Amino acid sequence: MSVEIQRIAAGDDAVFGRIALDVFDEPVDAARLRAYLAEPGHLMLLAIDHGTIVGQCAAVVHRHPDKETELYVDEVGTASTHLRQGIARAMMEAMFAWGRELGCTEAWLGTELDNEAANGLYRGLKPIEAEAIQYYLFGL
């Protein structure tokens, strides 16, 4: 795989100059990006192919007073031009390694029931599957 997996930090905004289609759900907003990267505990990895972002993985470190520190994998996206090349799997493994460096002992993530690609990727990680209900509250 010629794609480079890169950890992103505050001040790395310039890396976002070229983004392939389908990597993010919506266009990346510069102010939101800066705020995300500045927030302690927010982690982002990018898969970069010849200067173009072709994948992203975002996660948050959750520290609790009564439980183990955990990694919540919030987003994983790969350009449609780069599917089935092991990029998402490589980003997940790199994110788990980063989480371990920060004291995380477990990780959790979720996706829609009909997202076959994501479910295939996540099941390949040998997780414990659990049913859950999501509630969305808008207009906070």
C-alpha cells in the first residue's frame, strides 16, 4: 500500500488542501476543523495518497472516574477510488495503537445496520457485538 497514514494535530490545517470525494460526510469547514484539532482527546488520522486525502479516521479518548479509559471511534471514511485496499483497516489499527499510547484499554464504535462495508470491517476486528439504540437530540 503506497498510502501514508498520518496523525493530525492542531496546526495541521494545510494538509486538508486536497480531499478526495466520499472521505468525509460533508465538506470540511476550516473553523470546525481547527476547533476539532485543538480539543484535547480528539484524535484524527488521515490516509494520504500523493498529497490527496483518501481516508480519515476520527476518535475521542473518554476518561471516566469509574471505568477504564476507552477510545470511541467516531468516523471512518475512505474515498470510493480507494476501497478494498486495506486503508480503513490500517487506519483502525493505527488508531487503536494511538489509543493504547494514551492509556485506552478498550474501544467502541458503531454504524448503521445496513452499512455492509463498515460492518464487514468492524466484524473483522473480532469485537463483542451488542445491540444498542441511538437517540439524536437536535437544536441544543
